[in-house]
Amino acid sequence: MDAPSAGYAFEYLIETLNDSSHKKFFNVSKLGGTKYDVLPYSIRVLLEAAVRNCDGFLMKKEDVMNILDWKTKQSNVEVPFFPARVLLQDFTGIPAMVDFAAMREAVKTLGSDPKKVHPACPTDLTVDHSLQIDFSKCAIQNAPNPGGGDLQKTGKLSPLKVQPKKLPCRGQTTCRGPCDSGELGRNSGTFSSQIENTPILCPFHLQPVPEPETVLKNQEVEFGRNRERLQFFKWSSRVFKNVAVIPPGTGMAHQVNLEYLSRVVFEAKDLLFPDSVVGTDSHITMVNGLGILGWGVGGIETEAVMLGLPVSLTLPEVVGCELTGSSNPFVTSIDVVLGITKHLRQVGVAGKFVEFFGNGVSQLSIVDRTTIANMCPEYGAILSFFPVDDVTLKHLEHTGFDKAKLKSMETYLKAVKLFRNDQNSSGEPEYSQVIQINLNSIVPSVSGPKRPQDRVAVTDMKSDFQACLNEKVGFKGFQIAAEKQNDIVSIHYEGSEYKLSHGSVVIAAVISCTNNCNPSVMLAAGLLAKKAVKAGLRVKPYIRTSLSPGSGMVTHYLSSSGVLPYLSKLGFEIVGYGCSTCVGNTAPLSEAVLNAVKQGDLVTCGVLSGNKNFEGRLCDCVRANYLASPPLVVAYAIAGTVNIDFQAEPLGTDPNGKNIYLHDIWPSREEVHQVEEEHVILSMFKTLKEKIEMGDKRWNSLEAPDSVLFPWDLKSTYIRCPSFFDKLTKEPVALQPIEKAHVLLYLGDSVTTDHISPAGSIARNSAAAKYLTNRGLTPREFNSYGARRGNDAVMTRGTFANIKLFNKFIGKPAPKTIHFPSGQTLDVFEAAELYQKEGIPLIILAGKKYGSGNSRDWAAKGPYLLGVKAVLAESYEKIHKDHLIGIGIAPLQFLPGENADSLGLSGRETFSLTFPEELSPGITLNIQTNTGRVFNVIASFENDVEITLYKHGGLLNFVARKFS
């Protein structure tokens, strides 16, 4: 029997816009009277989606009324949510698309039509994480790492050729500026080739000059190395309806989402409704700054949405964050972000919505708002929402939105009371909790050395770093002996001698994730670089500097404003568009630096304008990593150390020996604003849209199959049909007990998905490296775990392979564990493989906040394929717990106040438990060990949907059975 049409129960709420009789909408503001008027704006969006999708089946009328009664039902009821669209990025999106391809195989095996398998929800996939920095600093000094694909097999580059290194204005007698490579380039040939739709202007003539050669060289290698993955993506875009692929070289998912994909108000068949999105990246939240409800839910839930199922969430508390005042001239939006991040972490907003209001909101530009919203995962909220207001509409007009659509949008949003106004006569919504943040109180800050929430005022940086050297090893400590804290190691690099010490900066990266969406901070970095170069300051050449914008638009305004050559002069040359340093894809440090760090046991530093700085993430040998605004990244690179007091100590000296301090070259807010007004122009946004719609030569000429089933290449080390469906039956089997399970890993608190899920480079001595070597690949061809996320054999071997994993069985950080039947200490994969051959199930013991950090489906898929049947932890990050259930792993929780230590568990026991025929949310289960100890745990299922998924062996099996 077919379900009734969506919205059938609330057809009486359908109205037409005043200015357009053919455009209709559900006027949810007329539902419930005053109840609606006091709802937070974010909850109003949830309510509209519930009303519009109410079909009596997946969305019931009871769900709608629960959302309307948010004030009394928050935190107590589960509600479904149908987002308007899905956004994938390639690292986390390729597993979803591979699963879809594998599901077609499974559906065919069960005797049904594989053509049924299509995303039901509009889905965009951006290829933005495959970029690696093989070339930097003029693309001359680094050798490429070709990996696999066309470069390896044919030795040829793609049809887009690199142009000769000749600058248009060299030798012109009218040139009064340093246009030649000797002045503008840190090495010869700073500018050498042109990328489509991205003109660069010479700052002295305003004549077009080619873009940095590094962009093209890195993109050439990227296309060659990732050929198989790109062909698979192109196949996916051809055979799956509702799938659009944004090709490499376009920009980051977060920024493309913001600049191109966002609708703010959706229009489908003349029906208007709020734009909303979920996706496989925790920083989907960036678009919350545009008044779009969106957050990251990981690959498994996203696949469900793509298949037409809702996201299930506990009706959240909404924390109202009132912003007052305005920030001082020396504070960037990044400082505001770090200040708000620390404040919200202290308040405790995990698992909640945050909604901003107050007069201070109007002082923030859209790019400021999106930067704040983009850091939402770092303070633990589900999302941070800025309702649409006049500032939003002005931004949309500025970026090329059709004026007629803007008028309809404004009319619609005001009709359903989704438009924020500081002079709102009806007052602000009622929130679960209200906190206040005075923007006047925020000071310039950085964050680190190991966690994004550990904010440090720039004025306190030197003393704080010294304290970190003294502190015991931990989140803020390195425990360096006092007599070694002043050690200096000399290095010889490019014919000169330099000195490294604790605090020396060896990586300085302006990267794409958080800050490049904000022209004000990017231009501030450029203006600071310009003043620094003119003052005669330089960056030491051994520091690995890079600039990887979120999209070509950033290149536009850095170029047209004339600051890009100065950034390049300091080593911050554009290396490409995509995730790079932030996910560990930085080019290797020089041998001289590596040897010096090892020789002196130095705590060297990375400074980056991103949002993640967990230890070991950037580079194994860089122990301290600080998040900073782009201008501060440049400043610390010039200083060459974080162990500096900018107020009292100079960055360096000019050619005359005069000390140059940071305040001498720091651009004023008025300077930055003036340049931003002149150069962040409408045409840049239009050009970006044209580039996305046209594609580029490499992508357009890429060949890919168009068969119903993907033609798996058994020799491929990139794309492989996963084994999730190997034992799939038409009907689910009864839940099996877990008997005599060994503990694979005994972990402590705050184990992140970085520790669990494969990420970054593939170590040469790892299990994944052995697998690839056995298939004839050399270390130069390993590529990264992210690029190989479509191969479950590589990913399983990379699970728990993080060098910073602290397994209590081992007693020190290492990706190792003990295989108890034999007593051997092995790589985690090798031990799990032995257990599986012996038919022994596995569990994981953990402490608090297991699975925190970025949402990653392989943090659940990997343990599942290792043979893990259950995780027993004190508490979980909700997204990761949902992933465990979605893949078929039982999330068990110690009773409040209990843990492995209090129960006297060593982890060397075997564990047994039986599931009752009828599971219920939060049910208590009994565990027995072979030592005779018996204790109770909580089965951490929150609702009947989660129990249903677990009984099916996970979401993938559940959906495959629906198709068959």
C-alpha cells in the first residue's frame, strides 16, 4: 500500500506568496498560535520540514506536534528530520558511493533490480580532499610523489600544459615595481602558468600574469594519482540520479556549499521551503551562518538520507547566545571564533543547538558568522544557527543572487517568521538557556598546542609555551627537563646556517577549512605580508609554508588586491584548492630539520589557520600545533618561533638594522575593510559559479564507464567492493550472544576518531603498507588513507594505526596490541586477523568521550571489519555512537560511577553477554568474565529505530533489504 502524499495532514496551511500566486508554501506560523512565536528559529525550520514531509509513516503527526511542543519535549523525544539536500566530500563521500555501488550488487544477488538503488535526495559531492602538497615554494624544490594512475603508468601529464616561466611585464621600462622573479619570487619563476577562470593581476600594472606553477603541478599529480577514484566518481554521477560531482580544483566542500550550492530558500515545483543540509563532514555547519540548518552526521546516516529516510535526532535543547558590543580593531573574526569556542565549551553545549541573537549579531558580517558556525564541532554543539536578517540578504545580493528570488525569499521568510530583526516587536524566542558574550572582551588569541579549545592570548603566548615545556606530558604539557629547555641545534639549509630550538616554527600553513571563507582575515594576512616584505622581513626557507585556499575566489581577491606576490615572497604560495596540511597532507620536512628535531628532542611547532591541531595530525615530528588567524600564521612564520612576546620583542630587523615589531606591520581594520570593499566583488562569485558549471579540461575529458553495475577491478588498490553485504539474507537473523570475547584494545578517555579511523599518510611499516607492497606498489605510490577510503582492505588495516594511540596493554603510544592466546605483541590489524581466524569475537574497553572529534564512518566500519562486536565505554560522542549502531556494533556503557578500574578489570579477561529477544532503549545487560566477575552495563540504544537497525546488522543491511 502506498503511503499518502507528504504534507497531507497539513494541507490547510498551504498559502501563496503575495507577489507570486504560483509560488506556494506551508505557513507553519499559523500552527499552534503563540507556541510557534516562542520557538527558536532553528526549531521552526525543523517544524516546517516535519509539516511538509508528514506522511503518516516515516513522519507522523505526533512528531510534528512534539516539535511544536519543543518547550516541554526538548531532550525527551526523538523526532525525524528530512533535510532538503546532502553534501559529501570525497574522503568521506567515496565510502558512501562505494556502498551504493556494492548495494546494487547485493540487491541483484537477492533477485531484485539493481537500478532501484538511487539517492532519493539531491546529493552534491565535492572532490576536495585528494590534494597533496607535492610542490611548494615555486614548485621547483620538491619532487612529486606520483602514486598511482596516469602519471605512474604513462609518465604524461594531462592535456593542460604548464606554460613557460615568463612574466608579461618583465623588462617593460614603465615598470616601477619588482615584477620580475628576482623581486617578487622567493625563488625564480614565482608565477608561471594560468589556471582556467582565475586571472591574477600584477600589482604594479594591473595586467594579467599567470597563476603560480605550483597549482597546476599539484593538480596534474592529483589527477594522475587519483585517476581510479575520479573515474569512479564520474561513473557515480552518470548512473545515479540526483548525484552531482564538483571536480577537483574547484574548492572546499564548506566553501563551495556556501558560495554556490546554498539556496537559503529551496524551490521545488513552485513550493518554497527553508534550505537545509546534512553531510559527511562535521563542518557542514558553516552554512548555519547563512540561516541554513545543517550539520554533519557521518557517512552511514547520510546514506540513509540519500535513500529517502530521515535523520533521527533527540529534540535538542537550544542555547541562546546573546552577543553584545563590538570587537576592538586588533581582533579578527578568528579571535572571535576562538573566544566563543572557549566560552561555549566552558558552558557545555554538547548535543545542543546554539542560536545567536542580540544587537552584536548585526555587527558581524556573513563571513564572520560562517567562520563562527564552522567551528561549531570544536565546542561540541550539533550546530550554531544565525537566522536570516538584512545582513544575510545584502550578502546574497552581493554574491549574485537573482533579485526577484531575493524578494520572494524575503517575503516567504517574513511570512513564516524566519526572518530575524533586532527591532522585533514580538521579542526574542524562548531558549533552554541564555548566555551572554560581550564582543568587547575578546582579545587576539591562538589555540593549542594540542587541542582547539585551549585558547591562549597572544600576549601570553611566550609564558604559556614555557609553561607547556615544564608541564607533565598531557594536553598542555611536554615535560622537557629544565636544563634542556634552552637547547639549540644548528642546521645547514640551502647554503646557510640556522638555529632550531624549542618553539621553532617548522610548518606554517594558511589552509582551507575555516578561515579562507573570510576575506577580511585573508586580506589582513596579505596586507601584513606586503608590509613585512617592504620592511625587509623574510621567512626562513626551512619552514614549510603553504597557502591552499578554499576556492578560486580567494585567489581572485588576493590577486586583484595586489597582496598575493607578497605572500608568495614569504613562501605562502598557492599550492592548490583542497584539504592539505590540516589532514596531514603536508610535504615532508627537510632531512636537516628532521635530524635536528630528533637530535635535540625539540618541541617544534606548526601554526595553521585551520580547525584541527591534535598531536601528530600535521606531522609525526611536530609536537606543538597552534591554530591562529591567517595574519598571525604569517607573523609567527616571520618570527620563526612561537616563543616570542610580540609586544616586547621584534619580528626582525630591516636592512638598516632597525627593529620591526608586529604592531608596525599589522594592518588596521579600516585598511582591511577598504581593500575588501574594493576587491571582493560580485564578478568573483559569478566566475566561481561559471567554473563549477563548466568544469575543467581534465575532468571533462576523463573517461568513465556508464554500466548499471560498477566494473570492479580486482587489481585496484583504490576501489574495491566491500564485504558488508557478503552474508546478507532476505530476513535478519536473531541476535547472537557475544561469547568469550577478548579485548582488542584497552583505551582511556577522549579517544578521538583520529585515533580510530585511518587518516593521513600511510606509514611504511604499517599493515596497510605491507598490503600495498604485496600488490607491487612502492612507498612513493602509497598515497594517503583518505585517498584509499574506497578500499576496505586498506582501511581495515589502517584502523587504530595512529602512532599516538595509547593502548593500556602496551603502556606507551603505538598502534600495537597483545594477542592474548599467543602472548604476541602485534599491529592491531594483525592481532585482529589472528582472532578472526580463531573464531574469537572482540570488544573494546574505553573511558569517557569515546569517538570524539570529526564524524567518520570508518571509525565504525574499521572496527566492525576487525571483528569488534561491542564497545564498552564510560561515555560516547553521540555521532560516533550512532555510527557504531549503524554498522552493527553494540555500544555498551558502564553504569554511572563505574569503569574498568572500579570494577577491577584488567582487560585480559574474556567477556560474555546475551541479548534478550526484545531489546528496549537503555536496557541493562549482564556481562560475565572468565574470572567469575559479573557486572551490569547499559545498552546505549536511544530509540526503537536504533534497535531495529542493530537487529538488521546495521543500516546498510536494513536499506538493502528494503530494496529487495
